[in-house]
Amino acid sequence: MKLELIQGDLTKVAADAIVNAANSSLLGGGGVDGAIHRAAGPELLAECRLLGGCPTGQAKLTKGYRLPARHVIHTVGPVWQGGTHSEEATLARCYKSVFAQVQAHGLRSVAFPSISTGRFGFPIDRAAPIAVREIRAAFARLPQLEKVTVVLFSPWDLEAYQRALSAAPGENV
């Protein structure tokens, strides 16, 4: 079991799956979503069109096409509305839904961005502890899970996740 925090480009990570912080249409967008669609090629968009979108807090799996990852797990995070609309619970559901896909498809490695902290405005200092908690819970319940990588956009994002990891009770996986 290994949790790795890095600053870098999620589309360059070789893993069984990478996670797309998608919008509900699954048809591409800005930020991580647009980068994944560009790197995977037009086949990803064609497959996503067949999925009929995805509700917030849920996840759907596609092939990775031209990415080094075999699959993309698309999840729709909550848009931050001040913390009064169950955003934290919805973000936790995103991670749970992704790990349900990991389990269902027998995947051993997965790489995440920081879900909802870009255009969706979720404060990273509130999102990082939720991510760390849900990743640790997944390691505890999924024996086949070997590695989770969280790929952060900036040094500040990386520092927020490092703080969350060191502040959270439990072993630093």
C-alpha cells in the first residue's frame, strides 16, 4: 500500500486508472477535464457521449485511449457554495464512487487530481483532509489496491495535501 503526493501532470501518470474531475456532461471542459480529453484523443469524447452524463458525487469508467493509464474514472465533484449545501459529504461520495469503480474492475493503481478545488471553487484546505481520509479508508477495505497517487497542480496545492496527510490520524501510507 502506497500513497504518493506529487506535483505534476495527471495525464502523464501511468496507472490502471486516472480520475477525471469532470463536469456532469462528461464531454470535456477546462482544467483537468480538458487536459484529459485532449491527451486521450477523440475516442474518449465518443465513449463519453454514450454514457449519458454523470450525477454529482458519482463516477463512471471509460478506456484511457492515448493516455498512459488504461482507464479514466470520471467523477463530478460539488461546486462550492459556502459549505452549506453538503459539499463536504458530496466530495467524500466522489472518492467512494471512484473506489467502487476501482473495486468493481479489479484495478490496483489509481491517480487523482484534487477534485473540485479548481473551477468548482472548493477550498483546498477543506478538500485535502477529505481526500486523505477516503484514500486511507479505501486502502483499509480494498486488498487489491496497491498505489494511489494524488497529482497536484501547484506547490501550494501539494503543501495543502502534505499538511492534511501529516495532520490526519493514522499511518502515513
